[in-house]
Amino acid sequence: MLARDLYRSDPERVRTMLAARHTTAEFDRLLEVDAAWREILVEVEELKARRNAGSKEIGDFYREGRGDEAEMKKAEMAALGEEIKGLEGRAKELETELAELEQTMPNLLDDSVPIGADEGANRVERASGSPPTFDFEPRAHWDLGPELGIVDFERAAKVASSRFAVLKGAGAALERALISFMLDLHTKEHGYTEVIPPYLVNSASLFGTGQLPKFADDLFRVEDFDLYLIPTAEVPITNLHRDETLQEEQLPLRYCASTPCFRSEAGSYGKDVRGLIRLHQFHKVELVQFAHPEHSWERLEELTGHAEAVLKALDLHYRVVSLASGDLGFSAAKTYDLEVWLPALECYREISSCTNFTDFQARRAHLRYRPADGAKARLLHTVNGSGLAVGRTMVAILENYQQADGSVIVPEVLRPYMNGLEVIEPAR
């Protein structure tokens, strides 16, 4: 959430951000409710002061033998008490509405974010490698996978529904190899601590990271329980330290995890419905850092580099893109998307989003640190990103490493994780 001091002292900054994001958040109503709420609080305090003074007068009247005046004053104070009660009720209503409106306000934008209505305004920062060339027409992964006998969409739909996949044989081994390789890279070379968090989280956790209440339709909820399937490991990991105060010397804390992720994909009907790109269930290796506010931008660059290292090791062509203001996530101050090249589709697809949330999530989840000099605890910053989305990495391997005979070469760094397998051959 945004700091109240911010929107009270600099409302135009917030208006500018909302316009750049092309959001419909009701900021004018928020300011109106906030002003009314604070006005009532002042009035209540003034009336309480009058009541306290009146109560003292009543005591004085009785001591002075002025019982009739005391009784009149008691009646006056009773009426004042009812007025206070009514105002406090109204203040509570306004406070509730204010909190709900605050929850709809997205994060402030970093000055470096490109301004634009949608992904058409995203800015390419850099690219790595070159697209592969083929002397045959490259095929899409949704054809390659079934013909290799490693992906089965039809049986997945029978067991569950559309937008699920069964991986088998070398496909299951490839997914497992990718997860193991990514985790080894991030823990052994990049300094992350691996965790296996719960795959179900409560609503407080989803509020902390910004999924609730705004994105409830994207979540799978467990009926009759305050539990949801995680849309990303960002949620349980960020909430590991919810309501805690860390010590400055602990920062940055770096965690990574491989988890399944579950998304309803509400509103994405018709987009990437074929293949492994946009499933209801997929695996992802997530990177999360708890950072000192003065160093969170360095941490974003570092974490982005850690995600890039996976793509470089797999020798996949990709580019790094700064998301424009209108394409940026609700909680994000700035996001880099890593987009991998898919030859059959002749386009780039996002394979990782690396984001600095500044203190936005920390304010919602009460994430603080104590400065080394013992000063008052401060909000820390959170940074995270995929390192990488495993299913989309498999897509990239199938399409970029395919051969004319329908086989797929296994990237060299993955072969030790697949018992030395060098080529996935078509099913016979």
C-alpha cells in the first residue's frame, strides 16, 4: 500500500502515477473519505474533552450542594455521549471504506519506467545471443511434445480439464532436470537459501503480496477454508517474515524455491491456449530478496542477472524488457521481463518477471528491519523474480533445439541431470 503521508502531502504525484498506469482507482473518493474521517476524529476528540470537563463539573456541583445543576449537567453529558457514539460509528464506517480504497491503489512508479498504455510501450534494454537458424520449417512445441511422446494434453484434459498437461518419460525427466539445475545454480553460485514452502496459503499472505483483494478471480480457493493454492512461490516466501522485524545485518536475505503454481487465468481466454505457455498448473523456480531500501535497485539488477544466467547457460536467445507503466503489475515499482525467442511462433515470450516492489508489499505485510544503530524500525524492500518458469523453459528448449527428424537435443548443462541423455528421440 501507499503511505498515507504520501497521498496526503503529495496527491498530484499519486494522480500522475494513476494516469500513467491507466487505472480506474478512485483516488478522489479516497481523498474525500480520508478528509471526512480525519475531520470526525478531531470533532470526537473535542467532544470527549467537553465530556471530561463536564464530568468534572458534575462532581464539583455535587460537592457544592448544587444537585439540580448536577442532574442537568448529567443529562447534557449523556446527550453528548450519544453524539460521540454516533460520530465514532460514522468514523468506523469511513475508516473501513478508506482501507478498502487504499487497497486499490497501485505502487508508485520508478522514474525509469517507460510511460505508455500497454506492452507496445515496453522498452528493450538488451539482448543476448541470436535466434537459431534452421534448414527446415521449425515446428511448435505443442506438436513436438506429443510426437516425442513426452507431453500428453488429451489425457490431462480427461483427468482434469483443458490447460493442463501430463509430462512423461523424457519430458518428466527434462522438467525435473531443469528444476534441479536452476536450484543448484541459484544456491551454489548465487547465494540463495532453498526453501520448500506450503503450496496453500491464507488470505493474509495473499493480501501481503498484493494478490488480494484485487486479483481474487485469478486464484483457486479451497472451499470452506481460508486457504488458496499459491499462484507463485513469491507469496509464501515473502510472508515467511510477515509481522517480523529483521536486523539490518541480515539484509539482503535471499531465498529460492521450486513449487507448482496454480492460476485460473481469468480474463486470458483465447490467449496462448495451446501448448504449455499458459496452464492452470505449472512449475516455477522463484527468487526472492528482502533488501535494504538504499540497495533494493542494486538487488533488482543482481536478481535479474541471476535469472539471465539460466538462459545463458542453456544458450537460449532472449531479451530484457522494461515494462511500461500501463503494463506494469499492481504492486510493482519497476519490472524487467526476460523474453525468450520461440522460433516456431516467431516471437518472444516472457519467461521471467523480475520486480522491485520497494516498500509496497512490506507495508501490507509489516516487514521491517532494525537499523544497526538501534534507530526506529523501518520498512524494508522486497525484490523477486522467476529463475525461471520451468514449463516455458521447456517450451524454449523444444523449439530452439529441435532437429529436422523431430528429435530434440538436450542442452549440455542438463545432461548430467538426465543420466547423460543427449537427444530426445521421437516416439516409435
